[in-house]
Amino acid sequence: MNIIASTVSLTVDDVAASSRFLTTHLGFREVLAAEGFVSLARDDAAADIVLLRRGTEVLPEGLRDQCAAGLIVVFTVTGIAAEEERLRAEGANITMPLRTEPWGERLFQVTDPNGVVIQLVEWIAPAGA
């Protein structure tokens, strides 16, 4: 097997709202769109994101009425402090402010209008290393 791309598919109530959030604040661009569907990508190593409207028939019957919940979409970045400052200035909903964990992870979280949690992470040397 040769994996050539990665995509995260999220089921949301308002596809347009999540799409606007990801294109405005995180630099994604729309690749494909149709009723209740949008595919977003970036030109770097980020996974592509597909947004599907809840209830869409392409979803398995048992999952059609569920929304993305209990998951966090994580992107590893550089310059995390500047990214938090930029997103805060843009009015993004920062739901966990920047913090540093003892194992060397600096992170913060933003949440889109559908409740999708996106965590940005930067790895540093752990405390005491």
C-alpha cells in the first residue's frame, strides 16, 4: 500500500460555517463543493478535510444523524505563539489558551461554529531535558 493523501471527514450541521472557519482562519481552500458537501485542502502537509452535512445519504445509515463529536483535529505547526495571537486577533473562538505540557508539547485549541475542536501543537524540548 502507498498512501498518497490523508483526509478527515467530519459530519456537521452547517457545512458552510465550518468551511468559512477553516478557509478564513486556517488557510484551507475549497477544492470541491456540492449540496451538503465541501472538500478543503492546503498546499502543505495538512490532511485534507471533507465536510458533510448531517443526514446526507452518503453516510452509513447508522451514522447519518450524528455530528462530529468527541474528536480533536490536530495540526503540528511552527511559531505557535504567533498563531494563537493571530487567531485571537481574527476573532477565532480560542477554547483552550496556549499552554506548555511537561513532556514538551505546546498547544492551544480553537472551536469552529459547529463545535469541531482544532488543536494546534508545537513540540519543544521537554522540561528538564
